[in-house]
Amino acid sequence: MTVDIKQLPYRLGDLENAQTMWFTLTNRCNIHCKYCFNYLTHDNEDMSPEMAVSILDYFSFKHNNRKKLHLIFFGGEPTINHTALTAMLDYIRDTNLWCQPHVMTNGIMHESILERLIEAKTYFQISFDGFEDNLRVSKTGCASIVTEHTVNTIKRVAASNLAVHLRSTIHAGNVNSLCDIVTFAAENKVRSVAFAPICEFGEVIVNGVKQASPEEYVEQLEKAIVLAKKRNVILDVRERKYFKTDVVNDKVEIPLVWLPDGNLAMTITYASSKIEAAKTIIIGKFDLKAKNIILYQPLIDEMNINFSRNLKANCANCPIVSRCKGLMCVTPYTTDTYIKERDYYFCEISRRMFGKLQANANLR
């Protein structure tokens, strides 16, 4: 089977045009989220400052400031690896690299690191799941300490007039809190909010965390959309973009995700290459000695074939396939790990949400 990559709805392994890169600075974390998908390894792996800066330098030279790069610091909790983080911020400052740093954080960090990120005008995505049935706990099992620290971080960043984006992981225990989270955002100068239903994977299975039903989730999301419009909060709803006239021609950039040891992945599913299943997502590596990237093109070609085959097998009768284009399941499709009992849940939510938006233009 051959695939015309021009017909694919995404760009994968496109080093020349890459604008977004994720740096998994560590797989360590300072709290325990009972729904975390990165529980599979307990190895403490940190990306070295040399590795982080060398990768950044490679793309700085390659782009020569032709495009603005978006650098996303990820983990684990990325702020734990402060040596690599500060080395990258120093490089950006000293070279005047045209880029926008982002940090995806739980908000639990040393004050000096927080102030350094603020000084660098970093965009913050902070995990905040509301105040009810909170599954984000400290290493000693206390949820209130984590919530208090996270709220203080949100307020400090917002007071600096920097972009704050909340990412709320939704499960059966907090699905009724969506409007409360929007209200919290409005009252604390938070620019935008995104809700992400849990996947039956990782710690979700280990800890018996239950998903909200698609019906209940969409019902609460609809209420949150109405409230967000009233409170002037941007609510990131995937299905809204399906109504754009150019959606058919859009190509999604599959980001370059750098793991701590310099391996290159096409998704954030695993924070370590030492996990056996991570082999399915690794598409290359950075050669630190040669200061160059080695792409595994045969694997990328295989991923494109997998996607096309799974799209045809699973999406042929979907009423929104011309809008979604299979991207809802891009990771399980490309890696050929699609499990209907697990992944169909997200398709069902998307179809229901699209129907709501289609029926009520005021929600868009």
C-alpha cells in the first residue's frame, strides 16, 4: 500500500517546516495525579542542558529566524529540571531567538523558577481540575496543598499580565464542575480554558478512575460554553474549528516531541523511551556528537500507511469525517494501536458536540 502524503491531514516528521517542539525535560513529577498516563516508568530521567540547548541550536540555525518557533516545556513536571530549563531560557535570551516559550505545568514550582519564567514572558498552561473530587494530590496524599499552591501560581502569573491557559482533566467525579472552573477563570484573569476527558489508560485503570459519560460531559460542556461567553473567557472547543470554511485544506502539524535522552517522538503519550510501548511512537533521535537529527523515515512511512488504513476502516460511516479527518484518533491510527472500546469514547463526544454546535450557532 502506498500513500500520497499530500492527501494526509497532517505533517509528520517535517523538520524543515516545524514550528512547534515539545521538550520533555524530565519524566519526574512532584505530585501524583491519579489519572496520569505517564505512570509506566519510575526511572528518573532528566534531559541534560547540553542536549536541550543543542537541539534548540540546531533549529535556530536551520530556521535562521524565518519562522517563529513555539517551544513547549513538558514533563513530568518540567520545572523540576531547572538546569535544562534555565539553560534554554538563557540561550533564547542570549541569541535573541525568535520564539515563544510555553510551559505545561501543574503549578507546583520554586518561586525563583516561576519568576524566571515570568521574566521570559512564557505562556503558561496550568493544570487545574476545580475544587471538587480533586485527583491531583501531593506525594503524601493531600489534595488541598496542591490546589492551594496551583491557585497561587495562577494568580501570580495572571497578575503579570501574561497569558494563562487552564487545562482541566475531566472525569466522573468533577464533570459537574465545568461551570465552576469557568467562573474561577473569569475571576482570576485567566485568558482561556480547555477541558480534556480522561482516557482509560495508565493510572486511570490502576486507580479505577471513572470516565464521565459522553452525554453528561457534552451537557456540562454546553453549559460551560454559554457561561464562558457571558464571562468573556475563551473556551477551547475542538469542534468549533470544524465550521471554518478552510478546514478541509488545513494540515495539522504533528509536533516534534523530544524525550529526555534525545529520542524524537510524535506524541506525548510516553515521557521515556525506556518504556517498551514507546517504540511505537519514536520516529528519530538527536545525535549529540554530530549535532544532527536522524529520522526513521521507513517508520514514518509505515505510520502514514497505518493512518490511511485505520481511517478507512473506522471512519467511513462517521458523519463528521470530512471535518475531523480522523485526527481525533491520529495517535492510535498512526501507531496502529486503536482500541475501539477505549478510543471510540472521544469520537462519540466529538460527534455529539458537533451536533450541538451545528444546531445552535450561538455556541460557536
